[in-house]
Amino acid sequence: MSMPDPVKVNKKGFTLIEILIVLAIMGAIVALGLGRVRKRDNDIKQVAREFYVLGKEIRNQARLKNSTFRLVFDLNEGEQKYWAESAQGFQGRVDEESKNKLREEERPPELFQKDTSVLKKDKILPKGLFFKSIENLDQPPVQLGRAYIYFFSNGFVETAAIQITDRARVNWTVIFHPLTGQADIIPEEKNLKDVQRE
């Protein structure tokens, strides 16, 4: 009778070490994925808070300087950004679309200029975040191009909603109220009609 060769042992199944290595790799992948989701959530919360503070600051500047301010949003497909502009005195909403259809010599002089007293430079949304929509009561929601929210010298603010998204699962909305200028931060997608019904 011959003894089996100890080198030729028949292996069936996985060793404990192999299972632990696979579990460690899977755990690392899950941890990285959760970290990215949490970072995106934190980025959206941060941007929403910035709009809350920015709204108060712009409203105060409009009253102090007896000027009309507006937040300008560039919702183009590439880098999405926003900045502040102002004009002296009380100015109504400018119909930019109609103005742009006029020939150069027919256009009225530009009243609004970039204002660096509130925002020193254009603010760019963090990577992976987008403006889903900018909405106010006087205009249909804007999802592409330029959108505006006006802050008037008498302290009133246009009723407006800013929807911020990561285009995957996270949506936040900032709502500006006209009389108080206060902003509400809502951790979901809302439009102005939804808010008015509540």
C-alpha cells in the first residue's frame, strides 16, 4: 500500500484567509461608495446654507445702498455658476429675452453691473452638483441658460425656488419668501406651487 503524496492534497472550497481577504475588499468598496454619497450630501447642504446666508446679505445690501440686486445663475451644461449684480434705485425685472432680440442700437443701456460687495467673484458649484431649476412666480422655471432672482431696495425679494441636485438621488430646494427675504431649506425637490399649497 502506498501512502498519498502530501503535496497533492485535494482542495475543496476556500480557506478562511481567502474569505477574509474577499470580505475586506468588499468592505473597502462599500466604504468608498458611502463616503462619496455622504460627501455629495454634505456639498449640497453646504451650498443650500450658502444661499440662505447670501439671500440675507444681498437683501441687507439692497436696503442699505437703496439699490436693486439680483442673483444671476448660469445654468449651462458645463460649469454652473452664480454671481450678484446691482443697479441704483428701484428697478423692475428686466425682460432679458426681449432685450436680447433687439438690435444693438435699439437696446436700452445696461442698468445692472456685477457687484463684488457680496460675492467677490463668480461662485462655481462643487463638482457633481447642478442647478436643476430656478423658478420664480413671474417666469416659468429655467433649466438651461440664465436665470435671475431680484432683491429690491424696499426689502422685498422675488418669491423664488432654487433646486440643487446631484442628478442621481439627492435633491434640495431653497425657497426665498418675498416679504421677509428669509430662505427655507428643504431636503427634497419642491416647486413654488407645492410650497404654496402647504
